[in-house]
Amino acid sequence: MVANAALSDLSTNLIIFILATFLGVELIRHVSRLLHTPLMALTNAISSVSIVAGLIVLSEPKNDFILILVTIAITLASTNIVSGFMITGRILRMFRRRDPNEGKKKQQQGGDQAPK
Amino acid sequence: MNGELVSYLYVVSIILFVLSLRWMSEVKTAQRGNWAAALGLAIAIIGTLLAYYIQRVDLLAAGFVVGALIGSPIALRLPMTAVPQRTAMSHAFGSMAVALIGASEYYNHAPNVDAFTLSVLCAEMILGFLTFTGSCVAFAKLQGLIPGNPLIYPGRIYVSLSTLIIAIGLGVYFVLNPGDSAILPIMAAFALAFGFLLVMAIGGADMPTVIAILNAYAGLSAAGLGFVLDNKVLIVAGSLDGSSGLILAVIMSQAMNRSFLNVLFGGVGAKIAKGEEPKVGQIARQVQSFTVDDVATILDNARTVVFVPGYGMAVSQAQHVVKELADVLQTRGTDVKYAIHPVAGRMPGHMNVLLAEAQVPYDQLWEMDRINPLFPETDVAIVVGANDVTNPAARTKADSPLYGMPILDVDKAKTVVFIKRSMNPGFSGMDNELFYLPHTMMVFGDAKKVLTDLLAAMKKT
């Protein structure tokens, strides 16, 4: 039955996939090169939404083997979720700490550093 | 009714994911982007829990707790120099999760799986499994568990490609015979082998591109799973992740003037490095080696200094000393900038993160296109652990493997200080012409030690 649903909604899903890809390309293009590393950590955590798929399979497991596979998958995805968001936050905090520091320095040196 | 509610919650979480990437575009709003994505993910999970009756909540909870126990110490204690490894590992985890869920989805419905669903499942599993081993190899190379050089042997492209073709062939057979569940593990094995062979043949300096490509694969396979389960939030999140990896891979390979295929199958490095060895000894005589005191004298009179960091800075953890040196220079009124090449380091944005960790203000980090016109007016360019990205051969020597790669025009600075561990060529195996220029001062030694000594020498004067 899941299979039939997939088939009937194929065109809708394809449209979603294509539009989301184009949107993603546009969004990522505008991400500052400074932030490419935290960006990767973040998108990786976002794609761990695959844990949702694990939950869906977990709602109707046929046997124990499937249970094992899904539990491993959920563990792996959870690891990514937790560490992905935490490390993104940690990296971003390092970038943010700059601002006050920066302002002081600029004043000291008569603002001779090119801004931006 | 619950089904309807969950679709609306998915809409909310999709909006949050898109906003999150929008907010990641600049440093000011990036932290908000991180929170938005976390909230989006939480809403998607809660929505799913409301819509589906989960029989084994205990297993779910156990999986999540174990995941959190593994994930949080990694995130809290990870040194910034090890971020590329962590990224490779997270691609491995993510792709394995997707592949395993794909497999369990098949087993759950076998043999009543229609051809379309099974073909998407096969594609998704092949991608997931090959990304898993590929990322594991990338992790091992970055962590130094195995040598970073590309594994080159005659006919390796044919071996790799035939492994992939067999995996795809098995997938096609599987779609035609959905009841033959024994095919699945064999197909998985070939996909795993292909990922292993693929990344084994890729060298360390190509890792920024490889990691980005693996990121794209992991995202694509998650989107594939979304198609199978008709789960729209998964399709959107997967394609956002996939397109992000794709764009980063494009940026990285453009910065090396190479195509994807060349990065994946080129194996740059190993062969040339072997041929180069005798030549290095011969030229080494012409190199001018200097002491830190010489450099300190030059810096005394410098008004503009540009640091050029590379992977060597990460290896010797020299970013904090670089910052200290920059502080000393700045208190003397010297203008300090950092020149960041897009592929410096081992993943996109690697140098930026290391320097941010050392509390370098991010507006002192200059991208290649913006800093290059400024090199002719730069008094001293200090190269710390970078090599190939500064090699002028990329502009002039048509037979060089680096030819055509955009480089930092370090050679145009009035004086170049090149801190280098030894005369070994860089990753490309190419000798760097920069070493032999009359205005280049070579300082040999570990980057951190040299800079520490330099700092001491400068404080003396």
C-alpha cells in the first residue's frame, strides 16, 4: 500500500524534489564562504530527518530483523542530529565572538582595515 | 485526521529548513539558522510520532539516547582541526542510516514491492552504501589511519567502474525479480566495494571536493527514501542537502580548475611525486634558507602583512600562534590580512573555522579574488603550511598538473616568507617555483615552532 501511494504521488514528489533542489542551489550560492564548514554540518543534520522514515518503518515492523536494522539506523541518525546541531552552534559561536573584538581594534588603528 | 495534522507540521518544518539555509548566508543570522533547523527537525519528528503508532518506543528511545551519548561528546570535545574527519564520519552515519532504512522498507513489504518503488530503493541503497564506505575511507585518510596518497594501480578505473556496473546490474535484476531477497546483500556488498575503491584512489588535497560530493550523495539518497515513503519533508530535506553538496563540490573543483570526473578518477599526485624525487635534491641547493631573526627584521619594516594558511597550519595546530603574531604586528600599526584559498585545507571553509577558533576577526579573512589584486602592495606574505595553492607554475607551466588552477598571487608580494617542514613537494608532487624566487625567504621547521620562535625574536627587538 505504501508502494501505491508512492506511485500515485510520483509527479507531485518529482515537482517537490526539483523545486527544492533549485531552491537549495540558490540558497547555498548565497552562503558566505566563511560559513561553508558549519553549513555542511547543518545540512547534514537536516538530512538526518531520515529518522522520520525510520519511525514510519518502526510503526509496522514485520520481524525482529527489521527492528534491528531500523534501530541501528535511528541510532546513527540521532548521532548526526545531536552532534550536527551542536557542532554547528559551536563553530558559529566562534565566528560571532569576533564582532566586539573587531570594533575595538578598528578604533585603535584608526579604521585602516578594509571593512567587509 | 492525524494524517492531515502531520502534513501541516511537515509544512512548518519545511519552511523552517528553508529559512535556516537562508539565515546561514551571513554570520549575523547564522546562529538563528541553526536553531530554526533544529526546531524544524523536532517538529518533523513530533509530527511523525503523532501520526504513526510506534509499537516499539523503547527501541526508539534507546536508539536516540545512544545516538546522543555518542554525538554530544564528539560535538563538545572535537578539536577544530578535526572537523573534516567529523564531517566525513557524519556523512558515513547519515548514508548508512538511509541505506538501512531502505533495506528494512524492502524486507517489510517483500515480495509485494512494485517495480517503481524497488528501483528507487535500489538506487537509494546503492548511493547510501557507497557513500558509507567512501566516507569511512575519507575519514581514515583525514584521521591519518591510512596514508593520504591516492591508491593507484593499473586499470583501477576499470576495476572501480565494473564494481559499480555490477551493483547497478544486480539492482536491475532485483527490480525484475522482487521476490529474490538474497540479491539485496550482494548488491549492497558491491556498492560498498565501489565506494571504498573510489575514495581510496583519491588523494588528501582533493578531500574538499570529495567530502562535498559525498555530502551530495548522502542528501540524494535521503531524498530517494522520501520518494519511497511518499514523505515530503524527507524529499525536501534530502534535496536541500544534496544541492548543498553539489554546489560546494562545484565551487571546490572550479577552485582547482578540474572537473568532477577528474577529481574522482584523476588520482593526481602519486605518479608525479615519484618522478620528482631526484629533482628536488638537485634544486634544493638554490633555495635560500633563513632564520627567524632574519624574518623578524623584515617584519619590523613591513607595513602590510598577509598570512597564507594551508593544511600544514592545521596539522601543526599553528592557528593560535599565527593570531598572536598578528596581534603583535597590529599593535605596531602593521596591517594584517589572511588570504584564504577556497581549497586550502581538507574541507570547504576549513581555514576560516580554524582562524575563527583562534579568534581572528572574520573580516580579516580575505577570499582569493579579493586579496589577489592586493599582493603587489603587500610587503610580506607569510605562507604557513600552504603549498600548491601558491605555486606560480599554475599560471605558466602548461605541463604542470596544477596548470590553470587559480592560485593566490603570493609571488607578487615584495617579500615571501615560506614556512615549510622540509623540501618535500606538495600534494600535487609539483615543486613550487616560489621557493626559488630571489625575494623568497625559506624558513624550515614545524609551522608552530617556527612561528613561536619568530614571536620570541620579535618581542626581543
